[in-house]
Amino acid sequence: MITKLESSNEIVADQIHTIFQNSYKVEAQLIGVLDFPPLLRSVRDIVNSKTDFYGFSDNNCLAAIIEIKINEKHLDIHSLTVDPMYFRKGIADKLINYVLKAFVIKVAIVETAVVNKPAINLYKKHGFLEFRRWTPSHGIEKLAMSVQFASE
């Protein structure tokens, strides 16, 4: 079940933070880095975030989160994390499907590490195409992908 999460609630933010930590530790290993910026995000950062969080729950247990921001029919996916206990169950796929269909949008954009092939393949499955590559100051090469939707 997918529901909007009240990230301003510290208990909920702590649950989000736990999933972020569990998932991003695996991603940092996949990328091959020790210093991974998403792992530095605090519960307070989540509480104060201006983004929306949607969670996928399995038997009343939060299993995955997608963090988005929508501005003038432009959807930015800020994060998509699945607790490692729930890997390979199609949950990330369900969350992407949800945000692409639940809102009236013209374009959706996401960024990920160039070496994160599982994420890239997942986004490609939903029609996302690469449009940019760069290396930020933290040194992890990234790429941006987008998918366009027909105008009304």
C-alpha cells in the first residue's frame, strides 16, 4: 500500500531516515565509495524538507520511500529507497508507477550515479532517457534522466 508520509512528524521522519540509511549503505557499496552524501542526511533534514514523501508499506511495515517535488507539472524524483529486506520484490517499480500516474505532469526527472545500473535500468523501464552527465564536487559521476508526457 502506498501512502503519503507526514515527514514533518519526527517519528515518521525517523522511519524515513532508517530506510534511507539502510538503502544508501548498500548503494554506497555498489558505487564503491565510503563518503556518500545521502548518508549524511539527518532526521532534522527530513523533518524540514520541502519535498513530499510517499511510502510503500508491507504488513504495516514501511518498506520503501519515494521522495518527490512537483512544480508546475514538473516532477523531480529526489530519492527512491527500498529497505534491503524488501529488495527484488518490485516495490521500487510500484512507487515509480504511482508517482508517474497519480499526478498531472509533463515531465519527470531523476538523477543517479552512472555506475548504479539497477537504478538506471529501472528508470529506463519507465521510459526515462539520459540527457546529462557530470561529476559534482563529491566526485561521484552522475547522470540525469527524464521522461516526457503528452500535453493535455
